[in-house]
Amino acid sequence: MEKLVIIGGGPAGLSAGIYASRALLSPTIVEGALPGGQLTQTTEVENFPGFSEGIYGIELIKKMRDQAEKFGAKFITEDVLSLQKIGENFEIVLGNGENILSESLLVATGAKANWLNLPNEQRLIGRGVSGCATCDGFFFKGKTICVIGGGDSAMEEATFLTKFAEKVFIIHRKSEFRASKIMQEKVFKNPKIEVIWNSQVVDVLGDQKVSGVLLKDTISSEEKILNLDGVFLAIGHTPSTSFLKNSGVLLDEKGYVLTAERVFFENLENLKSQFSNKFRYQTNIEGIFASGDCVDPNYRQAITASGISVSAEIEIEKFLSEKNNRRA
Ligand code: NDP
């Protein structure tokens, strides 16, 4: 029987792992069959405190993993297929068919940026194609770039990117945005931003780095090339929570795990009775906590995922010690 199983091997899971191992909980981190999370897909990370010269995402993850391991965290490189409550404890079923039992759980499985899944888009990630403006905007000083999407993220990222880029196109497949009016207004007022309506990106062009995109008009089907240096995807994120389907853990309509923090902060009146206001990062099931990008549709940064997870881990320590006291 484990005291704590952490599901997820990105910054969220590993930060919680460092704290939990130093609290002598000897946590098991189920890091997934492809460990490391989204950071392993980025190139240089310049905004993680403590690394003033920047650090490659993959190296940052390795350092976090080493740090957790040094203090006694154990790792299982498998996916979790499902989990269920058994009495006061939890059974986790792994991809290799094995089961683990634990007194508490932290779900920290993250979210994946959605891509268009065009062959050249995938090949050019980190060479002009990016899923994160906050992370990569800095590399496009004085350049021409585009943001794809029509939601709040696209508006926010396009506006943010004008700090660096000379020209920002927003390419949207419809003739209106779904983003909030106030964020649209900012975009329309910004002289560096030009919107290209009714257009789909059907290919990203470039050999070693991005040189343009091939656009298709969604009404006339006409195709044209737009020359530019960078392509930012802002077409939504998908939280990695499908394994929770039959667990009883409540998710929002997009699949993000609901915790008390969100339910009370967003005043979700009809859900409050199912959540205790004692722990911010506990789900509707006592003993299952959640943190990082899988609970956070808004900020999605490595440092915020780490921070939320450390708060969650401190709550888990309290939860386990209260459970022990009740038993004694
Ligand atoms: P959304 O799901 O709101 O928007 C995604 C956008 O991408 C839509 O315009 C959609 O087009 C477009 N899109 C989706 N798939 C494709 C595709 N295959 N090809 C082309 N375009 C595509 O995601 P966001 O990340 O923008 O926002 C997520 C949530 O976070 C929202 O609730 C948002 O309000 C919130 N948010 C809030 C912010 C703030 O308040 N500061 C900042 C950022 C996000 P279509 O419209 O045609 O469906």
C-alpha cells in the first residue's frame, strides 16, 4: 500500500514528487509511457525562475526528475488506464496490467496543445512552429508571424506577440471570432495585427525553418501562400484525463478536472455540495487531489503547474496526517 501515488511526470507531478519525498511520503510517480510532458516538446525555456541563461525543456524536466529521485521518489514508466476507489483507498490500473493501491492520489496529467496535425507543422515544431506564445514569442523580434484560432487564447497571444513581432496575422476559419468582445476590440485596435478571415492553414512551408503557410479560403477554396517566419497555434488544449472516465471524479465540459478551488472561485453553485471547502485542490472524491494543467484552463505555464502542485501536495500531507490521527 502506497501513501501517495502521483499520476503525471511533467513539472506538476515532479514538483509534487520533490515535496512529497522530502516529507517522507515515499511517493510513486507514474510518469506515463512517454514521460516529461509538454516541456519535452519545447526548445529553450527562458522564463523558469532560476535559469537566467535559459534551459532546454528536456533538461529542465531531467533536473526535476533527478531531484525527486534523489529524495526517494519511485518512478513507473507506464500510463494509467483507470482508477477506482476501494474502501478508503484507491486502485490504479497500469498499462502493463499491474495494479497499485494507494491511500491518496494526485492527478497531474497535464493538457496537450491541440495541433492541426499537418506533417510539416509537426516537423517544424521548435523551428518556427509553436503552441505557446508566452514561451516562444521572444524569439520572433522584428519578424512576421501568424496566430491560428479565434478564441480568447488567439486574441491574447496575438496581442502579446506584437511586443516582439513586426506584424501578426490572425488566421481564422470563420468570419467572426468566438473570443470575448473586449479581447477582440484590443486586437482590432492594434495596428500591428491583421485578421485573415475564412481561411484554413493547409500546410506549413519551410525546409529547416518556417518560411510561410499555404492558406485555403473556406468559401472559395482558393489557395494562396503567405510568407512569414513563425506560426503560433491557439486552437485550444485537451486535458489528458480520459482515464478518469469511470472513476467518479468530476470533470468540466472540456475534460478539465474540477477541484474545490475552481468550484468555489467560479461560484459553481450546483456543484458546491459535492466538494469540501477544506482543501483547495481536492476533487469531489475524498483523497483524490488534482493539480497542474489538467485543472487549469487559463495559465498553463510550467511554473504555475509546479506551484499549484506544491500547494496540492502540502494539502495531501495534511489529509494523510488527519487520516492517521483518526485511525490512532
Ligand atoms: P477555444 O476552444 O475557446 O477556441 C479555439 C479556437 O480555435 C476557436 O476559434 C476555433 O474555431 C479554433 N479552432 C479549433 N480547431 C481548429 C482547427 N482544426 N482549425 C482551425 N481553427 C480551429 O480555446 P482557447 O484556448 O482560445 O480558450 C480556452 C478557454 O480559456 C476559453 O474558455 C477561454 O475563454 C479561456 N481563456 C481565457 C483567457 C482570458 O480571459 N484572459 C485567455 C485565454 C483563454 P471556431 O471558433 O471556428 O470553432
